[in-house]
Amino acid sequence: MPEGPSIIILKELVQPFIGKKILSVTGNSKQDIQRLSGQKVLDFKSWGKHFLICFNKFSIRIHFMLFGSYSINERKETKKTRLGLHFKEGELFFYACSVKFIEEDLDDLYDWRADVMNDNWSPARAKNKLKQIPDTLVCDALLDQHIFAGVGNIIKNEVCFRIFLHPESNVGALPAKQLNQLIKEARNYSFDFLKWKKAYVLRKHWLAHTKKICPRCEIPFIKKYAGKTQRRTFFCINCQVLYNNLPLKNNSNDGTVIVKNKKQQLQGMIRKLKSGEYRLYSRVKDTKTNKRKNLGTFNTLAAAKKHEQEIQYFKKK
Ligand SMILES: [Zn+2]
């Protein structure tokens, strides 16, 4: 499914059609697409994953859903055209997408400040919206198009990995610094995505999405259809910190390696050593040495985790 940056690329590619008249229309869309015949394209816009073609007094919204695609000046023979726009010089084809007429003014319909790639993007508004949904999981919040229009599943996975954040954290449990980073990187990563996609090197830069091993810890990623959105989520339970709204005692046994709650109570962190062993370190640095304390070395990750839980149990006593 095209994420926001892919729609920006499409918008750039179709610029030559601005000001051009549509001579004929084809496609199996059930909308009254013949209405477009003879119309002049005034502009192309985008809002998140929505691609908008603007005409005099109305617009067309193309949403690529899960399997939609497009082609320019060349029809894909293997696909059924949903909407084909034929100009004197050139053609535009859209496949397996949703096509909808919009009669309202786009400025009334769309909040451009919610689009992470828009010049009008407002981090402050995103933060306000997030504060209203404290129990929502980060993985669901990132995919919420009213907060982060344009962010899709790849961006979601990569942003969480980049900022060391467990995607099943509750939004309301994030410390201010982490919340700000989440908002900042949703936009930053989207522009990296755009740059890499244009250079055909996007996949090469994936660190978490579809990956099996965490490149930072060299231990297996968890793959899970997380949250209410139930989209594929890849994360490392060692280096991505879980912040949640639950009291610590309720989640100490859920298999999560690092758990922080609102009060910033800290457990250890586990690193894989070159020798193949696992070492447990304190999360808090020693004030004298400014280093994390070595809390023990173990042959297996499970043993390291077990010890960590024992320490936690001991601390609470
Ligand atoms: Zn990791």
C-alpha cells in the first residue's frame, strides 16, 4: 500500500498534466467518471495517502487501499483500469483503487496540518491529539490518519525502531522526550522514505520492517499483528522500551525484557556478546563511573531474562 511519500512521488510525476484537458475517460469505476471528459486538470494535491485531482468546482480523490497502483503513459495489460484519463499527450491509469468525487472545497475537508509531509504539518497539534488518547498503543496511534496522515505500516515499524520505542507502549505513558521524538521522527522518517524510494533503495534501508534479527542486539525480532489495527509489527524486546499505563506488578511476567512504567522504575537491559552469551546490565548508570553495572553473564537469553526478573522481585521486596 502506498504510504504518504509514495503519493508525493506520484504528485511529482504527474505535474506535466496540470492545465491539460482530458479528452476521454475509461475505466470500470462505478462513479460517474465520464463527467471528467472535457475537464481541465487544475492541480494535483495530496493529503496523507489520498491523491487528489482538482478540477473547476470539484475534485477526485484516489485512495490506493491495499493493492492499488498507477501507471503513466503506459497501460498495464495485466490489470483492469479503474480510472484512465486520456490527454492529447499522455495518459494516466489507476488500478484497484477507490475513486470518489469531492464536491466540497478541499480546504474545508482536509486539515493539511495533520499531513506529516505537508509544509503546514503541526507537531503541536499532533501532540494535543495524542494527549487525548493516553491508552492507545503507539502502533495504532502512528497509523491514525487523523493524527499522522501519510504514515503507513513501514514508517510505523521503522520509526519505533529508530527511537528505541516498543510499539505496544501506551501513548499516555511516554515521557515528554519520547513523545516529542515520536512526532518528530514520524515526519523525518517519511522524508527519508521519500529520498530512498526515489533512489530505489528503500528496502535496503529497512532496519526492522520484515526483518528477522535486530541489527542492534543480534537477537530475533518479535513479529506480531499488534494493536487494534492488527498490522504486521516487527520489534526488538531488548532495545525497544515498553512504556505502559499498567502498574509494574501486572506486567513483570509478560516476557518483556525492558519495562518502564510512568514512574520510570527501571529494570535491566540485555546485550548479546560476541561470544554468544547474554549480559545483563543495569539500566541506570553508576553515578561514579558513568557506566552501566554488569549484573551477570548468561548462556541463554531466557536465563538472562529470568535473572532480570529475580532482580526486579528482589528490588520490590
Ligand atoms: Zn534490539
